[in-house]
Amino acid sequence: MLLQKKENGTLVEVIDIQEIISPSQTEVMGRVQAGEEEQDPELVPKQSLVFPSGEDLPRCWIDAEYQKKSS
């Protein structure tokens, strides 16, 4: 799955889809898409990622307590 860094628009290939959809994970292992060579995997904070369209990730992917009512 390709996502994009908010701050600079760089594409990041998420290696394990389960990491991105798990709300308990705050970081995902991904490869920055830069140049022709495949980059080494690195940890990327989920809070810094959006879909390539610019849309934020679903709250249920980033907040483990998304179903609890806020008071």
C-alpha cells in the first residue's frame, strides 16, 4: 500500500498492511519511494501519513480508543 508523508509529499510503501490498520501500532515499517533504487525499510509514524489523495487515515486506524465517547 502506498501512502504519503504529510510534511513533504514523499510516497511511502507500507510493507505490512496489518500494521497500518492496527490502532495499537503508532509506527509502521515502510520504504520511502525515492529514486530508482529500492530504499531500506524504516519506521514511519502513522500520524505523519495520509493517502496519496491527501485524505487523512481513518480514525479507527490510528486511535485505539476511537469507539469510546469523549466527555
